[in-house]
Amino acid sequence: MLDNLIGPERPLSWVLQFWPVPVFSFISALVATLLCKNIALKLGIVDKPDKLVKTHKGSVAYLGGVGILAGLTVGILTGIYCISDRTSASSFEPEHFRLSFTWLAAVLAGGSIACLIGLIDDIFDIKPGQKILGQVAAAVVLIFVGIRPALYYSLAGDRIPENIEVILGIPIVIIFVLGASNSLNLLDGLDGLCAGVTVIITGAMLLLAIHLGTWGFSEVGGDAVRVVICLGLLGAVCGFLPFNRHPAKIFMGDAGSMLLGFVVAVLMILFAEKIPRWWMASVVVFGLPILDTAVALVRRFLNKRPLFVSDRGHIYDQMIDRGIPLKKTVTICYALAALYALVGLAMSQIKTRYALIVYVIVFVVSGIVVWKKGYLKMEGLRGAIRKEQ
């Protein structure tokens, strides 16, 4: 299985040409987050505790998502330069550069829309329907430039007609953007949690992207695009994370979580090419946010609570209410995210039908553990199980 990790089309050193991307995105995010923190405190753009859902001590600056966007923008622009430099210095087809530029520009445009909608919600607290419309608008940008899953073959083994593929791909793109954006938004409940989990998820997707890049998996441009997005996102989130670790000096807010969810959704869609193995692997790598969202919705449904009203009954909240310290809770969540990531990476190297069986087992076992541990119960005003006396 391990013999095929490095493909024959490109050496592993191929990825080294993109080294400026994480470096510049990290530095930019670090500086931008510091500036955003100072601006937020000066203008009073802060998150105040309410002793119910928001239990942090004192007011904490918002605008962290803007700092992440700044880092990601610099990283992706740097990646575009690296690709253009390779185009002029080698036999790399100009068509590849045009597509790579278009796709990367669309990621920035859609990410900016997602971040803006989240920022408006952070400041003015808009309605859920308005947030969803903003997320759909970000997804439309992807659809417009042709970023959609490649649903190549029908069950009969014939190529799906292109018009049918486009029609089927549109709702899939929207569902992935909505799902990933809101999943990471729900996960953003503890200092350093959402950002750290995103780093783990993106790191795993980077390994997948490098693997496919050495095999020359994409016919036109996709290999470089996946690597640049992963590196840019890693650098940007790592530049933000030092300010977000407990005790947090700044929160990413909905601006940050919606941005991160949008970009991760783009990566999952870009892995949906030729065969479903890589798409499935990327979805499992995203397993912890999926699990937390599923548990939240099922728990609210079973306990006859509003499905889309925030509460303090998420998996990580219940860990804290059961007496687990915050830092240890975050570490446990990191470990769970890493476990899902390792499963996705390992199963990406075996045949799809066998990997699918393993994935089903993983999620069934996850559900059983959640049920047995009582994470589907709701008690108290905050909706979480109170610590036993």
C-alpha cells in the first residue's frame, strides 16, 4: 500500500517550489491578527459573556477572521506568483495557469463573501436565513468558475453527460459549503478549538494533495491549486492561533469560522475528481466537525429543542461540564480530529469499496460511543449535562 505514496509524474520536491506560500501567509496573518485585535478593542467590537452560551471571562476582541483572511489572501497571491513563475520557466501549459488563477481567485472571492457575512453577523447579529443566503452566494462563485465535483461515470460505467454533471454538481457544491461552514461555526466554542482542528484537517488534506500531485492526478491545474490552498490556509490559521489559545486574546467569530468552512469545503470539492476514493477520504478527514454537528442536531431533535438555536450541549461543552479542564478538552478534540484524519489518509490508499466499509464502521462506532456516554441527553438551562456532585 505504501509503495504508491509517491507517484512517478513529479518528485516529492515538486512541492518545495511553493515554500513561500505558508511563510508569507503565516507572517501576514500574525501581523494582521494583532492589528485586528487592537482595532476591535478600540472600536468596541468585542464578544461579551452571557453566562449561558458564552461563558468566557470578560470581553474578548472579535475580527480574528479578518486577520485569517488577510493571511490567506497573501498566501494565495504568493501561490499564483509561484505558478506563473513555473509557467514561464518550464513547459507548464499557459492553460493550466489560467485555470489555476481563475480557481484561486474564486476561492479568495468566495472566502471574502463568507468572511464579510460572518463579520456582519458578529457586529449586528443577523438572522440565520441571511447568513445562509450569504453562504450560498459564496458557493455560487465556485459554481460560476467551474469548481464542482467531477461526477464522471454512471452506475452503468458510461460517462455522465456534461449537462447532467453540471446540474447534479450545483446542489452538491452548495450543500458542501453550507455544511462545512456551519459545522466549523458550531465547533468554534472554546479557545483554540476550531483553529487547531482546522490545522489538523488541512494538514491531512495537504498530504493528500501532495500525494495526488506526485501522480499528476489532475488533467489541468488542480494539483497545484490544492497544494496552494492547503499551504495558504495552514499558514493563515497558524498565524492566528497564538492569539486564540487559552486564554484567548481574540476570537475568529463567525467571520473566521465561515471563512474556514468555505475554504475546507472547496478542498473537499476539488478532491472529487475521477474516482470517489479521494473525495471520501477528505470527507472522513473532516470527521470531527461532522460528528459534532450531527450530535448537536440529533440531540436537539430527540429532546424536542429548536434545531438551530445555540446551546451549551456540544460534545466539548459536555466534557467541560463533566469536569474536564478546558485545555484537556481541547487536547482531546485535537486527538479525535487527528484520529479521523489518520483514518481518512490510510483508507485513501486502498480500494474504494473496502474503504467505504471501514468508513461506515468508524461512524457507526462513533455514534455508539456518543450514545453510550450520554452525549445525546440535555439537562439544565444551557442544554448540557451538569457536573455530578
